[in-house]
Amino acid sequence: MMRAGIRGLGDSRSPSSATVLELLFDIVYVFALARLAGRVADDLTIVRHTLLSEAGQTLLFFTAMWMIWSLNALLASTYDPRRADLQVVLLATMFGTLVLAVSLPQAFGQRGVIFACTYVLIQIGRPIYLTYALRDHPGRAFAVRVVTWHTVSGVLWISGGISGGLGRGVFWSFALAIELIGASTNWPIPRLGRHPLHSRVTVSQEHLAERYNQFFMIALAEVVLEAGAAVSFPGFSTERTITLIAAFVATVSFWRIYFYHVGPGRHATASAAGVGIQLSRWASYSLLFIVGGIICTAVGFGQVIEDPHPPIDWALVVIIFGGPVLFLIGRSYLERASPGTPHCPMLFIGVLVLALAALPSVLLPPVAVSGAAALILAGIAIADGRAHSRGSETNPTL
């Protein structure tokens, strides 16, 4: 035990299962997702005169928060998160995420500097520590590349926080774009190359898979929270009860599709391996679509419960049907098919059905729209299950 405790960070290995501290970290994101859902709801009601700009701000915050979570999950899936030093890093990131979530409602107002500084400290502090802890280790070069890219984007984050107004949105958009480009290209810099992390160290695919599944379940709970909270205060009525049932059906459908959908030719591999996940570059981006779609769906059902009376607003129709569409697109690309094997078309057929059903829905009462979206999702889940003739739950395949 003593030797394991004093060995270098680069020699540690991530366990196959997520730790309790990581689950605690995700609990902070329950609050963060609730704040993001609140912003989406406000975009649909309070600030409809600036809907596009407000929606853009919400998308920026969502992507920024997702960048923190995905890099944290990668860190804990590469090195042992049970180490005391990494636990300090995770706890500091957790507290910083809590500050970001509290700052979200006024991030484009009075709390812009707090949001920007906290975000930069998280994104730069983590790779700076890795650069120190991984000295004389091949993984150090990767940490140097990450901190270099985030230093550049950090200048823009701080500049945006100071400038305010339209300049804040411009600076922050460019900063986030830099981080997304860096993540998709393995953060290349001259002389240090662009080798991916897994070419330097070992990434635990099982650990990363469990982290993704945990976060999906946390996001799924947002549908229940939004619908339940919306019903609790005014109480039950016929319209609210129907919408609450529709929200529950949508939740079950999301769960069923996420955990039971397997692309052609992959079911035997997933079952035999017992893990069902292979790491891919676009896995985190796929889950970004999945979680974003679930949040939109949660907000849509919550809005209908709060105001079930017609007519329905076109933006609410887009949210109710667009959420499942984003989910299905993300889930279809969460798996990486073997060479020459196409993706299963069932989820893409579901996207087409949802898109076609959304067009006439602006003429229906809000309760009918939410019910139709839930029934279509349930139909997709049933059809997907019949198409693959499965009887057991599997982890999603990348």
C-alpha cells in the first residue's frame, strides 16, 4: 500500500468502475443542468423578443460546462482518481463548477467576470497540475499542449468577462471555438505534435463508459424533475396529468433506446465483452447531443404542464420535437461501427418521423403535441427493439 501511495501519477491506472467521489462530482451537475434548463425556459417565455441571441448564450454555457465534465471524465479514466492529489483536483473542479452554475443566470450581466475567471482557472489549473505531476513521463507533452490551447482561449474568456455587452458574446464564442477545435484535433502545437492521449498512456474504456452512463442517467432525471416540479405547485388536472404521463413515457423511451440500441453486427461483441463500449473521438460530442436533447425535452414538457392551454407557440413545438431529434442523432453516432458496417437506420427513421410530425403540430393543443412526441418516441423504442430482437440490456457501443 505504501508503494502504491507514493508512486508517480503517470504510473497509476484508472479502475474499471467509477469512484464515489466522481458520483459526488456529478451531483453538482444536477444543479448545473437545472440552471441550464431554467435558462432554456426563460428563453421561451421571458426574453422571447431576443430568442435567438438568448438561445445562443444558453448553448454556449451548455457546451462550456460540458467541456469541463468531459475533460474531467477523461482525466479520471486515465489516472487513478483514488489518489489524494487527484481527489484534490476533482474537488477543486467540483467547487469551481458549483460557482459556474450559480453564476449562470447573470453570466452575461453582473457575474461575467466571476464566470470567466472561474472557468479559466478550472481549464488551465487542471493541465498545469498534470504538467507538474507528469514530469519525465510521456504523457506530460499532452498536458503541455492542453494547457497551451486553454491559455490562448483563457485570454479571450477573461477579455469577454471584462468587456461586457456584445463583445462578451463575441470573445466567449471565439474562446469556446478554440477549445472545441483543440479537442477535436488533439490539441496540436509545433514541435510537440498532435499525438492523442491514448498513444502516450492507457485510457480505461470501462471507466469512461461508466462515467458516460452515469451522466446520461443524471440528465434523464431532469425530465422527471422538470415535469414533477411543474405539476407539484398547481396540482393535478386532466391536461397536466396527461402531460406528466407523456413525460414519463418519454423518459422510459430515452432509457430504452440508449441502453438497448445496438448497431448491426455489434450485439455479440457487446455481450461477450461485458462492457459494450469502445472509446472513439466523437463519443463525447455524441453525448453532448444526447444530453442537450434530453434537457430540451424536459423544458418542453415542463412548459406544457405550466401552461397547457392552446394555442401552442412554434418555438415550444421546436423544443418538444427537437429534443428527441437531438437525442436520436447523438445516440446513433455514439456507437462506432466496424469497417464496412453501416449504422442502424432505425434511429434515423425516427428522426424523420419526428420532423414530419412537428410540422402540423403548431395547429394542435399543447397537450396533444406533448402526447404525440411521447408516443412517437415510444414507437421508436419498440420498433428498435423488434428490429434487433434483443432481450437484455447492454451498455451503448462507441
